[in-house]
Amino acid sequence: MEIQDAQFIGFLIALLAVGAVVLFAWHVVMRPRKRGTKKKVASPAPTVIMAPAETPTTALFSVPVPVSVPANLPTGQSAIIETHNLRRTFASRGKRGKVEAVRGIDFQVLRGEIFGLLGPNGAGKTTTMRMLCTLLIPTTGSVTIAGHSLSHQHLEIRKRIGYVSQVGGMQREATGRENLMLQAKLYGMTVAEATARVEELLTLLNLHEFADRKTSTYSGGQRRIFDLACGIVHRPELLFLDEPSTGLDPQNRAQVWEQVKKLRDQGTTIFVTTHYLEEADALCDRVAIVDHGIIVAMGTPAELKKTIGEDSITLEFADSTQAQYVSMLLEGSPLVRSHTLEERTVRLYVDHGDATLPTILDLLHQQNRPVARIALAHPTLDDVFLKLTGRTLEASEAR
Amino acid sequence: MNKTIRDIFIIGKRELLIQVRNPLWLFFGLFQPIVYLALFSPFLKGIASTPGFPQSSAIQFFAPGMLIMNVLFGAAFAGFGLIDQLRSGFIERIRVTPVKRASIALGFVLRTPVVLIIQSAILLVVAVLFFHLRVDIGGVLLLLPLLIIIGITMASLSYTIALTVKDEGTLAAITNFFTLPLFLLAGVMLPISFAPKVIQSIAHFDPFTYAVDASRALVNGAVGDHSVPVVFIIFAVLGVVTVLWFITSMREAVA
């Protein structure tokens, strides 16, 4: 009996040892992969960020649009969000330690405007928004929302804001109406108040038709409108929308934005993140462009585009040597406000594209540098992004 | 009504509603224990006559333990529902509303006792009607609150792990890792007194051993058995600790 016991104990110890080895091996195998993916996000930051700061960007900022906010605030309007040196660092599992998702952001959002936070995936948009929504505690920095400090007045802030996340947050097994009722009750409404408000919203957003079906049966567009309804059930002063139009077809996208504009017209302040720059251009009163956790530009879309120059001329050459030559040739030319070089393509930012183009073509002809393709375009926010970061938004998305 | 308490009921009621909408849970939840009753308890009939077998018959021995088993496994998988709600963004959505984290956590916990009472009642009725289980009514009335606090303990633990790992596969692995040894050591299948001394001494550290002993005592009418107060104290303490842990992790969760 005693020998059997000893064998049994031996077996148990062996089992535990094997378990420990397996756990350790799992830990070791899993770790590099995690670190690898983190690195991709984090490490290019210094190199890319430095570039615009040294190259023409300085010139860009010394012209009309300051990075710091006060100068382009319309006077007499009060701020509903004010952040100061907002930072968020995530602990990474690798030995290197930390991933800086947001690296010191300062901005103000004014009452009654649509403020867009733009940038590629991984730029820190969602992290910033989650901090402002009381979901994530900032590592450092101070934030005031609707007159309340983010560091110790969560409850007051939560009563005043609405939040619609990227995934929405509808319970699939419940109907749209039930989802709205739950939300209304959690904001402290009585059953009668909640019923009245939900009725009102269903009418306002034209949702009666779907209201009593499980949300799992909704189309993407229907669900998105319900998400929006959920975010405004309590009539918030400030509404946060995280990528509201991602994954929607153009028609639904337009519908979402129409509702957002209506809300703004009724006095709700909207803080929205998006990586659709054309959309931001058309709909936001002011935007801030973030890249690698910092704001690289801020202002009205018109102001930002003005810093680029009136128009852009894209010249494509047969090979990159040609392009480099032309790039050097135009360096410091009075015709061109600034330019970028991407492989075989040189992009020029000029004040009057239609007038400048013939002159440029003459110049290239004299220099015997044949142009393969040519395009003249009015500037977009994507050009602003390219100008500031040295790459297009699509290129940053692809990485 | 106090808002904190109202919120607990709002969230708890919704969780129950979702559970009821999907009646398969009742079937699958009861399938395993009933299969055990039908296909395993007959095996015990031969062993029941062995000297040292604690109860008068196989079913009087096995059915009470099976009730504990049902609570252990049923509640331990509560976290799966939470992961689904995390993924749909629902948890995040209600974390932005002015609702206390404790209300969210307790709302989720509230669902478990209701479900377990229904399941346990059905199992008892099945055991009595089809397997000739004799029950002591007073004992069973005392057993139900015991099942509830065990259920709350295991569900809170499962929810806490779910909030940490946020992934069904990992949750399943961790849950099996803990529940299977706890279950086997508790002596649900065979009397623990039949086990080698080493296993018996390890079983002393398994709270479910006491739960199974107490359940047998209560169903068989030995309400005064010393295991009953012991197990109430053990699970009251464990319950408070795990619920507080769940509330804390709900507070910190970066969902």
C-alpha cells in the first residue's frame, strides 16, 4: 500500500512537471508572435514622424495653420472637450515593454460642431476616443468634458455623452426596441419615459418597421441606425462615433451622415473618427489628423487644404531616376509651393494649377524629361495626409 | 428604487430574457446529468452492496452528487455568454452609461441562480419519478440555497476568467483544467472512501467534496450532518470572494 502511494505521488509530480513544461513552452512560443505584431505598429513611428518635422512641413506650418489650437478657434464659442498632453501607453508582453498608442494630444472641440479625428488604422484614434468616453484611463494628461474632469468625474461625464463604438453593441438576441428600452432605463428613465422616448426615436429615424425583430436579422445599415439611436436615447450633449460609416454601402453611409448632421443642427456636438477622408472633408466642421499617436495637423478642411496649395499636379515618369531628377530640379522653384516624390511619381502642390501646368511642361520639355502621365487635381485631405506623413492613407492602411 | 439595485435587475432580467429566447440551453443543460442518471447510475447497483458503501442504494448515492455536478459544470460555462456580449460590444455600450460596474457584474451573476433552480428542480423530479429517488423535503429546501451559492461562486469565477481571456477556446481549456479534477475528487461517481489514502487526503482540499457530502446528507434526510454547516460557510466565503473579484475585473476590464 505504501509503495503504491509513493508511486502515485511520483506520478502526480511527473504530471505537474509535464504541465509546467508545456505551459512554459506555450508561453515561449506565443511571446515572439505577440511582440512581432506590436512592433509593426510601434517601431516605424520615430522614423516616419521625424521626416515631416524636418522637411517641408515646417514651412507648411509657418504658413496659416498653427498646430496649436487657439488661433483657429472661432471666437466666442466654448469648448466641450479640452485635452492637454493626453497620453496612453500599453504594456507590451515583450521585454521592450511599452507601446505608445497616443503620445501627447492637445485639442479642443467646440460646442455644436462636428469634429473629425482622422488617420490610418492604428494611429491612435480609437484609443483617444475610448479615453474620452471613460472606457480607458489615460496614462497622463488632463481632459475636461462638458465642464467635468475626466480623472475623477466619470459619472457626470457618462450622463452627458453618448458613444457608438465600431461594433455597435446591439444584443443580437433582443429586438431593436428592447435594446433601446434597456439603454433608456440604464440612463435612469422610468418605464413610461423610456417608452415615450423610444417611440419618438423610432419615428424620428423611421425604424418602426424593424423595431420588433431580433437585431441579428438586421442589415448592416439598419443596425447602424439603431446603434446611432442607442447612442442618443438620453439626448447627450456630446456624441462619440467611432468609424460610423465603416463597412456600409454608399447609400447607408449617406443616411448615417444625414442623421449625424441633423443632430448637429439640433445642437449636439459630434466627435467622430474616420479614415474616409473625403467623407470627413464633406461633413466635419473641423478635423485633426493623427498619425502614430500625435496630431500632425488641425483645422477646418478648407484651411488644411489651403496649406497644401491650391492644386496638385501629378507627374509620372518612365523611371525613378527621371523622377528624382525632376524633383531636384523643382526644389526651391517659385512655381511650386512644395512637392513629394514617390518612386516614379512626383507630386507638385501649386497655387494655380491650370496656369502653372503649361509652364512646368515647358520646363520639362527644355530639360528633355518626357512625362509619361500627368494629372491635375484640386487638393484633398488625403493630399494633406500625404504631405504631412510622406505617404498616402491607403499606403498606411495596407501596411 | 435605488438606481444601483434597479440596474442590477434591468441587466439580470435582460440576460434571462436572452436565455429564455434560446430554449436549447434547457435541453443541453439537462442532457448530460440525465444521461448520467440513465446510463451510469445502473453501474453503481452492483457496487452499492459492497461493505462501506455510504448510502442505502445507488440512486440515493448518485443523484445528490449529480445535482452538485450539474451546478459545477453548468455555472462554470456561464462565461461563454459574457464573451459573446463582449464581442458584440454590448458590455462596452453599457460601460459608457452611468451604471455602476458592480450593477453590471451582479446583473450577470443574477441570472445563474434562476437558471440553476429550474434545472435542479427538473432533475430532482426526473430522479424521483423515473429512478425511484426518495427525497427529504426539508433537506431539499435547504439544498436549493446551497446550489445557488455554489452556482454564484462558479459563475463569477467563469465570468472573471472570461473577462481576462476574452476568447472562447482559452476559456474552455481553463474551465476544463479546473473543473474536471474538482469534479473527480469530489466523489460524485464513486465513494471517496473507496479511493487510495493519497487521493482521499487531496480530496480534503476540494470544496466540492464537502458539497457532495452535504447534498447526500440533505437529500437523504440527515439535515444535522456536520458537512452541511461546513459547506455553507466554505461557499459563502468563496462566493463573496469570487463575486468581489468579478466586480473588480469588470471595473478594470478594457473590453
